[in-house]
Amino acid sequence: MPLAPSDSALRHPLSATELQDFHRDGFLLKRRMYPRELIDRLRAQVDGLHGREHAAPTPGVWTSWEQDLPAGKAPRIRQLMNSEVVSPILDAMSRSSEMLSVMSQLIGPDLYLYHSKLMMKAAHDGTFTPWHQDFGYWHFDLKTPTQVNCMFAIDPADESNGAVRMVTGSHQRGLVPHESFKSDSFSLGLSGDLTAYPSTLIDMEPGDALFFGALIIHGSGPNRSARDRRANTFAFDRAGSKISGVLPSHMHRLGEQG
């Protein structure tokens, strides 16, 4: 299925109102950004990933696992970094015109994929994600909080299975000092449970995409349901932002979309 939108959509994927909402709130939800048929094919690629990665880890990926599961419980992935390696569809989506056109409007025409990550939040076993700002992690590696993250839903997400929550407008506070946690996945964050901040619950359907900046405070509850809440995040940044000054090989410029 072709991923490229029309030329007009490529030039102006976000309206003036959507841009205003993004900069005011710190996030923007785009419904049905990717077709359901594509997400169904992606779901087939990631089904069974827990067992496959536990039995034979894929070279080039970094995986963290849910901790403190009951004895005898099958291992469950919490996060899988470099997810484009395990899924050709994710790799194609990271390079698609839909993704790059929005990102170029939010970041600028010279941009690169900082990382792609699967968030697995398995049924019954997916755990609480502490409040945090992405730049709380990324500021060690990047000069400025210019990154934009796109989290798109593979499964429906709601309160019962741990949909993400955004603290609207919190990006305007700047970087908040983060605490260190004992965790293989989220080792930095802000203290407090889901009631610690007034937040907006982001219900999502497969194919919906949530764009948010590096400074907005967000988190998510545990998955207490019998349904997975899988999502993938693509984090992009502008050229020259890395402290090392060296761009990853997976760099995009508008007009060079593959």
C-alpha cells in the first residue's frame, strides 16, 4: 500500500490551527494517520515478539523487560529500541511522506530519526510509566529540546490498558529536575502516581498518531486489562543537534524521502 500523501498534504500536512494547538498544548493527536490495513499487517509482524526476542535476540536492538513478574510467567518486553530493525513496516513508516511531512513542519526540513522504539505494555503485565520529560533523558546527548516524538497506536489505547497521559502546557516550564529510579526501562522521572499532575488521557485507535515535544510531562498507568497496548514511537530531531556533532546514518531531508 503506498504511504505517500498528495503533494498538497506534503507541503501543508498540519493546519494553522493544529500548529497553534501543538505549540500551546505541547502535543497534537492526528486521528487515522495510517490506514487500518497497514496497522493490521504491522500487528502481524510484532505478534509473538516477546517469545522470539527472548529465545533469540535480534542483533542491533536493545530490549528491556518487565520486572518482578510472577514465577513461571513468560517474559514480557517493556521497550524495544531500534524497532525498525525487527519490522520492515516500521522502517518504511519512519521514512514515509506522512511522517516526514509532519515532522518537517514541526522541526524543519533537515531532520533525522533519533530513534524508533516499540512500547509493548502487555496485557495484565504492562507496568506504570513514571511521569517524565523525554529531554530528561535526551539532554545528555542533544544540545536543545527541539526533538519531536510521534507515538502511534498499534492497539486501541484507553484508561484500562494504560493509555498515555499528557500534562497539557507543561512544556512551558522548561526542563524539570528528574530523579533516579531503580528500573531497567525508565531510570529517570518525576515522583508521584497518576494523580500527581492534572493530565489529559489520550484515547487512541490503531493508526492514530500523537505528536509531542521533548519537554512535555507525560506518563501512563499500568495495563490491568486483557488487551495489549502496543505503540511505536519515532523520535526525530533537527540536523546538528547531537552533542557529538555526528548525525546518525538514518538522516532525512525533505525531498529525499524513500
